[in-house]
Amino acid sequence: FIVNQTELAELQVSSLQTTRLAALGFMMAGVSHEISNPLASIHSIVQLMRSEPEPDAELIKLGLDNIAPNVKRIIDISRRLVTFSRVGEEPRTVFPIDNVIEESVKSFADGSGFGEIEFDVVPDEKAVVFANIGPLREVFVNLFVNAAQAMNGRGRIGVVTRALESGAVRVTITDQGPGIPPSLAEKIFDPFFT
């Protein structure tokens, strides 16, 4: 038998794009807040520098020392958003899974709007995987967002990574939410189900 699965593959890509865009839209409110903080800081120092007819070297240094890290912060936030929103086949590479977890925690913290969520991360430097970085990052960010929503924006998320003797890697994520009701457990992998 030959089965043409072109439609199924196209539907999966479309579903992935829709899910990413929905998550991206949710994160935008938090991102605008995160970007406004460094912009406000830059604006303040520029106003201070402009208020002096001839700013001295110390004030110029203070201004540049304030502006540079804030601009870098904005660039980092925008890069993570671009990376998160990409769809397509990324090449598989070998990398420590904890690198992606660290990026995902940072993306979540920068863009989710859940400022009262704290993370307990226990890495394992031996936990190395061969995978696509983008989809893994998306999985972790979505898990963090779901956990934060379940905890009403307050609580702790635990992430423990372990390299197993079999060569597999286990990542355990826990939160202080109510858990998934048994009646919904079978639906968690359905497209668009939250």
C-alpha cells in the first residue's frame, strides 16, 4: 500500500504555525512591558544629558553606560521573538538540553507578563541531545506558560534534567498548580487544546 500523507504534513505545519502565532500574541503584552522598561531608562538619561548645555565627561560616561546595556536588552528580546516565531525545518544538531532550557526560561521571563513566577532549575551537563532547537524551545516556553496560567501567575516552576544510562535525556517539569484532571489527560496532545 502507498499512502499519500502530504495533506497531513501540510496540516501539521499549519497547526504548528497557528500555535506559535497564538503563543506569540499572548507574549506580546509582556514583551511590550519588557521593552518599555529599558526604553524609559534610555529616555531618562538622554533627557538628563540634553538638559546640560555642555555635559561633562562623567555624565557622558554615565549616559553611555546606561544606554548600551539597555539597547542590548531590547535587541536580545527582539531576537528571541524572531527565533520563537520561525517555522520550518531547522537542522538537527547536538547540544546540551540545558542551553535550550536556559533560553526558554529567559524568553518566558522577558515576554510572558508573569513576573511572580520563580524557577528552580537543576541542570545536568551530561544531558546532550540531537534535535531541532526551535521546536524544543517552543515546547518548554509553552509548558512554562501553561504552568504559570494554572498557578494564576504566582508560584514556582521546577525543571530537572537528567542524562539516563540508556543515552536518553529526561526533563521533569513541576509546578504548584492543580494538575491536569484525568478526564482531560488524553486530550493534551490534540492540536489547539490548552
